[in-house]
Amino acid sequence: MTEQRANDPRQAVQISATIFVVALLLNALVYFVAEDYYRTRLGPAPVPEELLANTRAVFAQFSGITALAAMAAVWSPRIVGHALAGLALLGSLAGGIAAYDAGYHPVLPASLIVIAFVLEELIRHSLEGSRAAWAFLVSTLGVLATVTLFGSTKIRSALDIGLWQAMIIPGVLSAATTALALARDDYRAPAPAPARAR
């Protein structure tokens, strides 16, 4: 099955440039707003430069990784979508094992490991051209993106990382969902054969 692009090269360049500019503008906004944000929380005390630098750097990580994934999805949606789904598989499996070792309630590690095995089957059959597996994979990744977005504070606490670093997970999952959705032309049902005249 040949790789299908969602856009012609000119459109892909335009969309990639738009994503890049939006990421730059968001980083510029955070750069200038971060100090005011912390002043409202810390009061009249001067905001530590280390805190500001860390906030800006972590947001740059989030926006940069998400933007790169989105730009790659525009150029090669089928490959990028399945590659990012593979990362989600590995992350889910590693998370399940880590949750078990950390002594979390058995439901959490079991769920994460089951998700990993489901993703493995869906990715394999989708790469083989199964329209049903592709559709289910898109839906599953979309649900995971939504769940991890609203659960980002829990993820932050469990992994002991910053909120913007936790937001990388739903950002990448959203890019994977979008990439696979853009690859829909690879999974179109074949047109029915014309009826033979009797």
C-alpha cells in the first residue's frame, strides 16, 4: 500500500509553516506572561530567574515536541501515525510495569498493559491494510489523548514532572490521532464491482 499524503507539497509546506509560527508565538507569549503570572501567585516578592527560565524551557519542550509531531504528520501521516502509536504502546507497557512495581491498585497496571496489547494488535492489522483496525486505532488514540489531557495533573504527580512535560503525552497522542485520520485515503473501501448485464 502506497503512502498517501493528506496535502500536496505546497499545502504541506504552508501547514508546517503555520504550525511552526504558532509554536513560536505561543513561546513568545509564555516568555512575556510568565513573570506576571508568578507575580500574581508570589505577591510583591521578586520572581526567581531560575523559576522563569525553567517554566519557559519546559513550555518550549512541550510546544516543540508537539509541533514537530504535527509537522511530521502532515508530510507522512501513515508512517508517523503508526510510529507515534508505537510510542504510545511502549509508554503504556512501561507505565503498566512501573505502576505495578510502585504498588498501585492492580486495576491501573492491568489496564495499561491491556491497552498496550490492544494497540499492538491494532497497529499490526492497520499496517496490513485493515480499515476496521485503522478506524479502531484512530478512536483509541483519540480517547487516550482526551483521557491523558484531563488526567495530566495526575500524570504529573505520578511521574514527579512538570505540568507542561505531562502535557507532552496528550500532545503527541493528538498528533498520532490526526496523522492516522489524514491517512484515511489508504483505507477507503473499494468501489463495488459493476453488475454484469444479463
